[in-house]
Amino acid sequence: MAYISQEEKKELAPAIKAVLKKYNMKGSISINHYSSLVVTLSKGALKFNYSHGSGYAQINSYHVEDRHDGTNRDFLIELVRAMKGGDWHDRSDPMIDYFDISYYIDINVGKWNKPYIEE
């Protein structure tokens, strides 16, 4: 069962913040329903394609390498790695309806009511 605690979030936060700082990005770290670690990017130097309207997108963490390029790709790869930390696992097998994952990873660019600001 996917589960992440506030303590685990605190342990992962320094590495996540280091990646954000390295790429001159601002964002917040939160937990959704104790099953997802969420990073919401509020503003930064990178430019994103918006899939949900102006200034808002959700990044698929499973396809970062093949759907992004350049600096965005490098940033997202490092961000996902920092969000997973050292103990993350995914032993799921959807073919037999078996799900065993440490926790889910959500990356939002902006919010539905507060768009991402490109600096």
C-alpha cells in the first residue's frame, strides 16, 4: 500500500530543495492523502507546455525522459530522483492487478487557480 509520512517528507525535503535551487525554481512540497509526495512549482526560469490551460500542467513522472528535453529534462530527472530518495520501490504488476509502491510522485506546474510564473 502506498504511504508516505510527514517525517519521510521532511527527510526528502533538503534534496528536493537543493534541486529547485540549482535550477532557480520555486515550489512547495506536500503530501496528498498520505499516498503521494507532491511538488508544486510556482515560478522559475524554465518554460513548460501547459496541458491543463494557461499556467498549469501536471508532469507524468514515469515519462520524464522521453517527453521532455534539454534543461527541463535534466531538471525533472533530478527532481524525480530526489523525490524518490534511497528507499523508494515500485514492485507493481498491473497485469495481475498487484500494486506495491512506496508512494506516488506528483509534479504540478502551477495550480488550477494560481498559474506558474516564468521568470
